[in-house]
Amino acid sequence: MPDASAKRMPDRREQHRIVSGAPYDEDARIEASVRPKRLDEYIGQKRVKENISIAIEAARSRGEALDHVLLYGPPAWVKPP
């Protein structure tokens, strides 16, 4: 029995894994086309969007970056272009 300090040799199956954490170019293109680019492209939660819009405009008028904002909730659909 080999000792625990021996290096594990990868077998052939591990060399040709189908699942990987590496991004694909196609994924980036799809993600970019699906993500909303403007606040008005988000659907629902009108009050929340108004509050965020006010915070963004205030930061712009001060010439500062927007403070940290934590958004949470279920994912939502966006309007088709």
C-alpha cells in the first residue's frame, strides 16, 4: 500500500472532463445579450427602481461613485429588446 505522501496520479478520465469552471466565449456573448443595460429594462418593483434611480442621480450630481448597494430577491425577467 503506498503511503499518503505519494502524489496522486491523474487517471485518463480526469484529463477529459466535460464539466469545467472555465468560461466559454459563447457564454459571455449570451450573458451580455440577456443582461439589462439600463434600469428601465428591469421589470417590476417600481418603487425599488425609483429609489435606486434617485441614488444614482445623486451620486452623479456629486461626481462620486454610487455607495455600495445590496440587492436581493428572486431573479426576474427583463423586457425583450
